[in-house]
Amino acid sequence: MAGWKKDGGIKPPLQMTVWLVAAICAALPVATLAQQTPRPAVVVLNKDASELAIVDPGTWKVVGRVPTGKTPHEVAVSDDGKIALATNYGDQRDGTTLSVIDLDAQKEIHRVELEELRGPHGVMFLGGKFYFTAEGSNAIARYDPATNKVDWRASTSQEGTHMLVATADGGTIFTANIRSNSVSCIRVNQKTGTYKISQIAVGKGPEGIDISPDGGEVWAANSGDGTVSIIDAGSCRVIGAVDVKTKRSNRVRFTRDGKLVLISDLGAGEVVVVDAAARKEVKRVKLGSSVEGILMLPDGTRAIVAVSGDNHLAVLDLKTLEVVSTFETGKDPDGMGWRK
């Protein structure tokens, strides 16, 4: 090969290969060089990027990214921490898939086609399976990761079935139905799959929903009138309400000890903190633009709140009720989950 200087014993083709590899590595984005998934870890859905980000909670750094279906909104993690399931809501409640993600391998292993179940949104892991809402189809359903199939579904007959929670034994599931101004109380026989459903009238536009750690109360945050409806989980009846004066409440979460409730106000860009027993406001914490998803960390000391409009997440100290850190995962973060 004319023009090559043979010094140092490196043959021209090998030298060219070394240069090419170095150039390619230098051009690769840092984000593509994934690190090992830690335990524990936080998983975050970036809606605008249609991806799941894996975050090390010791450093708040992203260690991996996994593409999902279109515009994922909510995510849950299996109890063993091996897989996450993201609901691919779509841009207009028109999504029809779930993304099943191997967290160790950091890759999507199944794209589950839901066919007539449109707009999958809220999701939880219970008894070895994932339960999710299908907002566009006014239904809830269950995905079994062992068989890679949807093996059960139930119609709520209500408009805008958005989020869901359940008692610890899975005997009762509650769904927030935004456009019907209701919460569905679904009594499920876990052996036969049969169910009975009743509707609970609540405030206007219930969206966020959570159940207290002792399983006694369900709180539904009404996005249309700034109130929270409190439901007795045993009788499925409204037993009280709190006027938290939110502009548009989005999510509601109990702290691990059940003493406080956090309500994200998407319209006001803040989190409202309520004393659960006294049912009174404790504090409002300004966070930024479009405050949405909330994740309570298992040790009970902190909450992570998605400030979606500002493309970052805020870490809230639950003792001082002050923001102690912020970090970025990508564009339009929202739903989160915890890997043990």
C-alpha cells in the first residue's frame, strides 16, 4: 500500500482499523453506552421520547434507556425486579400495545398487541400479574408475563377509566373514571375471575387515585373541581371530601406511613400536602410547569415528583417538605416505578 509508513510494527490495515474504531466510539452518544442496571433503581417514562429511562437512586444518573411504544404514560415493576411493563397510551388515547422490558438486559422483550383494548394507561403489579386500564375502551385487563397473554378483562361501563388501585389481596379493584365522574368498585373472585361492579359518584373529573397503606381508604383526586373524594374501601361508599383547591389535580399518593397525602397539581405547578387524619392542607410546594407523576420511595423518606413541563424530576424530603435535589431523564417525564 503506497504512502504508508511502517513504524512500530503495526501493519497498515490494522492501523486503519484502530483509527476507524476510535472515530466511531468518539461519535457515539454517551446515553447509548448503558451501564449495568442497579438494585435498587428508579424507572421513569419519558413520554415525548417514547422511552423508559433507568436511574440509579444513589446518584440520580440515567444508566440506561429502552425504547417503548408510542407515548407511554405509566409503568409498574414486578416484585422480583426483573421486568417492567409500560402502557403505551398513544397521542390520542389510541395506543394498543404494552411494552414488556427486561430491566437487566435493558431491552424490550415483548410488544403486546391489545387489539380492541385502546388507550392503556394506569398499571399495577399484583399476584404475579399486571393489571392495567384501557381508557379508550372503558375497561381494565390483566397481563400474565409467564404466558405473555392478556388473560382477563372487565368492562367498567364508565367513560375515561384512567388509573387503578387495589386492596392487598386483589379482592377489590378501584378505578378512577374521568369523564363519568365516578370510581368503579370491582369485587373480584381471584379463583374464578368472576366479578361484581358498582359505581361510586365522586367529584368532577377524578383522575389520580390511591389506597391508604392500611387498605381502609381510597382517595380520588378530582381534576375538575379541586376536591378529593374519600371512599371507605370496605363499603365502597364516599365518607368525606377535602377541598384542596387544585387547578387540575393529576396524581394522589399516600406516604408509606399513611400520615400524609401528596396531590400533584398540573395546572398550578405544585404539590399539595395534606394531613390524612385531619384532612387538612399542610403545605404547598412550588415545583415548576406541569407537575404530574409521584413515586414514594420504599424507605419513606422521600418522594420523586415529575415536573414534566420542565423536563426534570424533583426529590422531595418528606420530613422537611422541601426539594433537596432535581435531575433530568429526558423529555416529558411522567410515570415511575421502583425496582427492588
